[in-house]
Amino acid sequence: MFGKKDEFKATVSAEFSTERAASAALASLGAEREMAGRAKVKARREGKSIVIDVEAPDAPSCRAALNGMLRLVELLKPIDQGG
């Protein structure tokens, strides 16, 4: 399924205030990664940041998975900032 020349890939990162906050955010993304549909989502922590990689066989699947991840990160950022 993946590895074809017409697959779509995206990588995004989000920085948090501490490595601990980034680890908590990464753990929070766990369940959503499992429900990515036709896309394959990997997430990892790099220092104070989380990095999310999305691979999908088509643009709509890639966009949908990426949007889902970004929505969760958007929810987590204010919590990290004390809001």
C-alpha cells in the first residue's frame, strides 16, 4: 500500500514548554493514531517537541489524518501554557 510514488507524506512538529509536557502530549495522541483510517501516523518526542509523521495513499486521507492530529495538538497547547 505505501511506498508507491503517488503516496502523500506530511511531517509537523509542535514545541511544548518542557520535555515532560511533550511526553504527556505524545501519550495523549496515542488513541487518535490508531483511528487514522487509511493513513499511517507515527509520532515521537524530540526534546521539548513532538513530531508527527503522516503517510497516506491519497491526499484526502493524508489531510484527514493530519487535521485530526493538529486538532488534538491545538487542544493540548493551551493546557501546557497554563490556560
